[in-house]
Amino acid sequence: MIVRLSLQNPDTVEQLWSLQHAAYRLEAEAMGLRDVPPLPETFESIRNSDEDFYGVLSADGELLGAIVTAPADTAANTLEITRLMIHPDHLRKGIGASLLKHVIDHHPEIRTFAVTAGTHNEPAVSLYRKFGFMPGESVKSIPGAGLTVFRFHRT
């Protein structure tokens, strides 16, 4: 079941921080990076975020995956997915697809969804393309790491 995550709950914030670090290490490997750049977020910056966090929890409350969206750009009718993170022990179980579907389904007013992924991160690229996201502009984040912005336009 997908739930909106409360950033006022310290355990939730700690699980988000840990999940992000575990998932980001895999992302860096998928992008062919040897060293993982440090993530700038802290417990406090996550707790004070104005983004919306949704997650899949196990029966005992373990965070298995999360999706994060920035506040919608109502003028452009666009919602940015800033993070989609799955715990490495729970990959290939449909969690990412469920989270992505949840965000799209729960925002019928939004016409365009955008997400940035590692250009060579095949699992992520495959997931976004499966949902109809099309590659757009390329972005350089750090040397050797190409990123692509993918967009889904609802008709």
C-alpha cells in the first residue's frame, strides 16, 4: 500500500535518508561511476522539505521504496518527480512501477510529468519509457555522469 509519508516522524525521515543513500549508490554504479558523490541532504533538510513524499511500507513499517514530487508548476501544468528510490533488497518487485502509477493517477489535473534519470541507468530508463515518458534534453551533473530529462504528456 502506498501512503503519504509524514516528515514530522523522525523514524520516517531516518528511513528516507537511509533509503536515498542505498538507492543512490546503485544509481551511481548504473551510471558507471566509481565514486559516489556525496548527497547534500541531511535529516533536517528532508524534514523541512516542501516536496511530497509517498512510500511503500512493509507490514512491519520498513520503507521499501519512495517517490518524491516537487510542488506542481501550475502555470506550466507540470509536476516534477524529483526522486524515485527503491531499497536494493526490494528491486524488481514492481514497487517503482506502483509508485510511479500512484503519482500519475493521483494527479489527474497535471498534463506533464518530468523526471531526470541517469542516461545509462537501464532499469530506470526502461521503467519511465514503459509508462510513456520520452527522453528530452541531456544534463551534465558531474564529470562522466550523463542525465536525461524524461517527460510524459497526458492526452
